Amino acid sequence: MAEKPNAVQAIDRLCFNEHGILHGEFKNLYPALFDHAEKHIAVVQALAKRNTGLQRTELINQCGFSSGGTLTKVLDELKESGFIDSYLPFNRNAKDTIYRLTDEYSRFYLKFMDNRRTVKAGTWAKMAFAASWMSWSGVAFEALCLKHIADIKQALGIPAVYTEESPWRYLPKHGQGDGVQVDLLIDRQDHSINLCEMKFSTGKFSIDKKYAENLRQKVSLFREYSGTRKSVFLTAITTFGVQENIHKIGLVQNEVTMEAFF
């Protein structure tokens, strides 16, 4: 019996072989689904470049849309087809809605396959564990978490509690320090908020001194600028758990691992 290919070999065969069924799929996919697909592709390409998502005004500027009505139609079609999703930031109104790319294949294609000059056996094996792969894996894991919020709530023991999920960002004025981005807040009716840090790692994730300080600052800035009076629980969502050390103690109140999703 022939040995089954592992994940690296399968991706190499499907995506990086010129005869692989996913090799040219991106260029066929959108025209097969949408009229004037170049507009849909422009939105997808723009969103692929910004992991934290883009607002309508940003998409209009980056994609060169002449009218908001055209963009609305494109966004609606992409969302209904499962390529993107929209998120209303914490304590903001509809005009501040953030759009994110959620289609895994499109994100992978635009990161690793688009405009690649050479395509031959073993291409993905050489790329699979490079720094760019680790960066992409982090983004892909965050997208996976956002598709499994019900499972996250179940793991936290709050499946029956009414919640609203949203991102939150703080953008300081020029010269007043760095901004802060929280990709997932679970705002609970029981007067609590889970501030979720989603981290991909090939083993247990380790919090060092610098990252611990960053997390404390993030929680502090969220309390200050959101104006919330609810209890805020820092929640770590990781692939294999958080390593026990002095920096984790008193900082991480809740943990969820990838096992909760499957």
C-alpha cells in the first residue's frame, strides 16, 4: 500500500504543481461567481494586506471605487458567499464596521502563490517553516478562532450567557505612542468582558516579560479608553496552551486551546 502524503506534500501537490487542482483556482473562482469580478478581487486583495481589517472609507480609497453603492453591493456579495465577514467595533456605530477576509484559500493564495515565478515539486516544503509561514499561521489561527466563538464560549463555561463579540482598537494622536488592537472582545450580559489574545504556536505558548507588560498595558488602555465598568478577564486562546511561568501568574485568567474547536 502506498504511503499517504503528509500535509506539506499534499499542499505542494495541490497548490504548487502546475497541474494541481488549486494552482489556478483563484483566477477562475471569482469570475465564476460574480459579474465584474475584478471589483471583488480588488476588495479581497486589499483585505489580504491588512490583517486587522478595513473600514468602508479605507476600501473605497484603496480599491478606487467611484461610489459607495458599488462597494456595498460587492461587500454584500462577498459576505453572502463566505469570503469576508464584518465586525462592529466595541461601543461604535455602523459606520465604523470593519471588514475582514475570512476565506482561507484566498488568503493563502495571495500570501504564497500569487505572482510566484517558479512552480515545481518541493516548493512548499522549502517555504512551510519560514518566518513568513509563522506570520501567516498566526493570522490564519485568529481567523479560525473568530469562526468558533460558540466553541470558545462553551470552553469558558458561558454558553447560555448573552454576549456580543467585537474587535476594539485605540488609535492615539500623532506622537502620543503606539496604538492598540484587540481582535476579539466577548462582551457579556453578566457584567464581564473576556479580552481575548489569540496566539498560534507549534508548542505551548510562552509569555515573556516584555509580552506580559504589553498585555497589561493593553488591558489598562482598554479599561481607560472604552470607559467600561465591567470586570475584564484576559483570556488566552492558543493552539496548545500557555506555558506555566511567573509572567502568566496573575495575568491570564482564562485559557482555551484549539481542542475546543474540534
